Amino acid sequence: MMKNCFVDTHCHLNNEDLYQNIDLVLKEAKDNGVELLIVPGYDLASSKKAIEIAHQYDGVYAAVGFHPTEIKNYTDAEYNWLAEAALDEHVVGIGEIGLDYHWDTTTREEQRESFIRQLKIATDAHKPVIIHSRDANQDTFDIIKEYYNSPVGGVMHSYAGSAEMALEYNKMNFYISLGGPVTFTNAKEPKRVALKLDVKYLLTETDSPYLAPHPYRGTQNSPRYIPLIAAKIAEIKGIEVEELKANIRENVKRLFKI
């Protein structure tokens, strides 16, 4: 693996759209310099699949967690499995977890309880968290501040909040991950975030197969598009892509201990 490779800190190779062509997806990623990838789970099955993929492919690591819209009817059995899986040597984080008020498949109280429970699992395992927050910016921030007592920190995945709140997350050792939306012509806030944040707190992701960057917006996303995202962030910050790559690689090493 190249020391200064591109990194995709959030790609769903465990999604069937990508998994059915995983060898090609990984080859195309490597051909574009993307040689380090993190695959987060979003429910029990996808978390198991993430671990399976991480064990099979070099340069691929897993995170395990239950997305707030997927926790309906989950019991102690699922959370006990998660606590055990968190200790796997190929698992580098707990996620994606958080709050999502856009969908109504679960109640806000159910989401809150699950979020807090998984934050505790992460704390006990000394693993960073990968946070999903949609239409719930303030509640997500407040819960992390009150219930997450780990110095390990985490990452705000596909961050859609303000630059000001991002700076507050930095104070809690949270990194901000930017993906395809930072390349969208009408996306002002992600660009402000990229501009305002110190590069030592930035990460790159695709969230593939979702949120493909410009000019591929609306098509299936893939880790091979990370260079487009990195190039836009570097342009916004007025630095060379190689400098950004080196910083992000160090950030990943520091946060995920990879």
C-alpha cells in the first residue's frame, strides 16, 4: 500500500450494488490511487458483511454499527454482538450510528436510546465513532457532548452542518468528513466547512454507492471518485492535492490507528 494513497473513510462495499462487483470496484479504486478504505455497517447484516470484506481484502477495514433508521426491534442480542464485534482486529470504529429525523421508521426516543447505547460500546472498546446526522444537528451534538466520554473521538460522516458547529466538534477530537456534496455547484456550506477547518481535522469519503460527486452526480458512486473530492477540497483551501492527501492519511492513522 502506498504511504500517501487517497483514502475513502466511508464506502458501503457491503451494499449489494457494490458488493456484486467488489473486485472491479476495488481495482478501479486502486487504479485511481485509492488504496485505503473503511466500510461501515448500518445494521446487523451489513456489519457482519463489513467484517467479512475487511478480512478478505488488503487495505480494507470495517466499522460496525446500527444506523438510527434500522434499529426497530433490535434487542440485547444485537447490541451484545456489536460489543463483541467491536473487538475484532479488522474493526476500526463503531458506525454508522447517530440520529436521522428525516425518516420515520423509528421514533426519536428509540434513536436516542440506541445512539447512547452504541456510544457506550465504542467507549468501552476504545474505538472511534462514525456519526450519521440528518435533520438532527443540535440533538446529535448535545448527545455526543453529554454521553460520549472517550478521548478517542470520531468522525462526522458526510457532514452537512455549519462550519461553526464543525469547529465545536473539533474541540471534542472529532474529524469532519466531506464527500461528493463539496463538489456540487450549489452546495455552499460544505465549501465553507472545507475552507474554515484546519486540514488536520478533515477526512475524505464517498458514501458510495450514494452521493456521487460532480460531474457524476445522480449516478452510482464509487471509491474511484475520491480524487475528484480531494481535488475540490484542495482547490478550496488553496493547497496542492499531494499536501491534502498526506494530511488526510495522517488523520486516518491518528483517528483509526491504521
